[in-house]
Amino acid sequence: MRIPPDDLSGHNIAEITPLVSDFSFCFRHSGNGENGYNIAVAYKKHSLFVKQLGNDIVGLPLKEEPYINFEKDGCGIIIWF
């Protein structure tokens, strides 16, 4: 995935998240950035998306506060309800 999902996709993901008991959203890559694909830029964009997704989920009117863990590299989020 060369670009992260857009804001509408992120909003849709956030609204569906409380319907499950555990949620994980992580970006991974394989390869070494061939074909002009800049992994560092992709990670930066994806980590910003993951942070915004976490903020969107926390901002939802939930019955109870979720436990949220962002991965150290910023490209993953794990949530328990």
C-alpha cells in the first residue's frame, strides 16, 4: 500500500471498531523499496494515519474507555474494549 487510507476510510474504520472486542491495525512491508518506492515516506504517512485513527476511536461515544497501545514505530495500533 503506497499511501494510507483516506480520512473517510479512517472514519469508517473507527466507527466499526467498537463492534469488535479486540482490534488491531498494522502496516507492514516486504522488500527493500524497489521501483522508486520510498519506505521512509510511506511509514511517515502511515504512522500519521494510525495516530489519527486512534484519536478518532477515542473520540467516539463508547460505553467504556478502551485500552490502546500504539506500536513503537507508529505503524500499528492495538485496542481492547
